Amino acid sequence: MKLVREICLGTVGLLAALGNAAARGDANRVPFAMDGAPPISRPSETPVSPEVPSDRARLTDSAITMKVRAQLLAAGLRSARIRVSTENGIVHLDGNVPSDSEKLTALNAVRAVEGVQSVVDGLEVEK
């Protein structure tokens, strides 16, 4: 899972760099000289930093959500109808579970996932 996250982050960085090159109008420019010489930097160019921090936060939240869903399945909560969302490491659980013990199992499983800062419990026990 860590490898998948690293690949995703690398892809986002590459896409951001390509997007910045296109925005500057030099998308077809080779970033290095063909003879191995360093690229010529132009003082008039202002470096444009990619929007990586917000993308990383979103990917991290997505990764946490996927890990939480996998952990819920591993805990045997296949029959429970649980919706999972994550924002800034805070996991929100909503939905229905068949019993109090399954609710406790779900909450403990989510708290054990790496990257989870806290859990907002919106689970209801079916009657």
C-alpha cells in the first residue's frame, strides 16, 4: 500500500510539473540539453511551484479512507452499511451496524489504521 501511495505522489508531482511547463508555454522544451550540458536558465522566468501540498493532503485522506475500508472488511464487517470519509486525517463513519459489538469493533478497527488522527462516530445500531 505504501508503494502505491508513493507511485501516486510521484505521478501527481510529474503531472504538476508538466502542467507548469504548459502554463509557461514551454511544454515542448527539453528540460536538459541533448549533449548532457545543464539547461540554460532564463532570469526572466519565475519558477511556478506546483500545488503539491493540497494534492498530498487529498491523497493522504484518500489513502486513509481506503485503509479504513480494508480494515473494516478484515474485521468481518461486510454486512454493515458503513460510509467512510476522511478530512485532514479525521475519519467520519456514518451508517448502520447490526449490533453494539460490531459498532465497537468498527471503531477500534478504524482507530488502529495508520494516519487516523481521530474518529467521528456517526454509526447507529439497527433495531
